[in-house]
Amino acid sequence: MRKYLILIVLAVVQLSANAQKVNIKQFSFLAQDWLMNTDKGKITESWIMSKDSLNGKSYRHSLEGESVLTETLVIKKINGVFNLCVTGYEQNNLGTTNFRLISTENNTFVFENKAHDFPQKIIYQNKGKDQLLAWIEGEVNGKKMKSEFPYTRIK
């Protein structure tokens, strides 16, 4: 039993170490303007690369043309570890929450905060020059939940 516990701990440490071999330039695929159409309008994310961080804003646009800033996002290192720092501006989503980068496999960047109510994970997957798939997932009252956000690049 102890042998298996040690193997599990080593695997987790290795995954975390691999995630931290990333440099800020590996997030450059996000540095675009992205659009997702919905039944109620559209959602946009706009990202700008700086020297040591990536800064984004997410807006919800109604069919009537109203735009609301829903959150700001920053990918930066905190204590040597990349984090996605999300600041929400809507009711039930106020304040800043940090999600630690835990995986970078297959053009997919997984950020996690197990202590957060929902989501516990935020994932960005580079699907090529013009496509981005983002999703959030976690548990609410013991029930697994997931919401996907398929974006296309705004040209």
C-alpha cells in the first residue's frame, strides 16, 4: 500500500513539474479576439500578450446590442507557478479567484482550484489558428458539471 502511495505522489509531482516547464509564449495562441455565438447573443474574449503575462477580458453581448464585461483574466506566474487569475463582475461571481496550471498536454492547458465552489477547473485547448475550445468543469453538490465554450477567431 505504501508503495502505491509513493508512486501516486511521484506522478502528481511529475505532472506539476511538467506543467511548469511552460513559458508565457506558449499561451500566445490565446492572444487574439475570440467569438462564441449563443441563443441570447454572443460571448467574446479578447487577449493581449505582455512581457510576462497574458491579459484577457470576457464580454457578454445581448441580441439588442448591450455589452457587459463579465470577467477579466490574467495568466501570470505567482511564486514561480503559472496561474489563471479570474476576476468576476457579475452577481454570484464577484472577486478574484486563482487557478493553478496543472497540465499542458496536447495543446490543452488545465488550470485548477480544488477549493473553489464552481468551477474547479478551467481548460483552454488550442484547436488551430482559428478555433479555441474552452470549458469549465467541477462538482456542485456532488454532481459533476461541465460547460463548453467553442470559440472562433474574430478576423
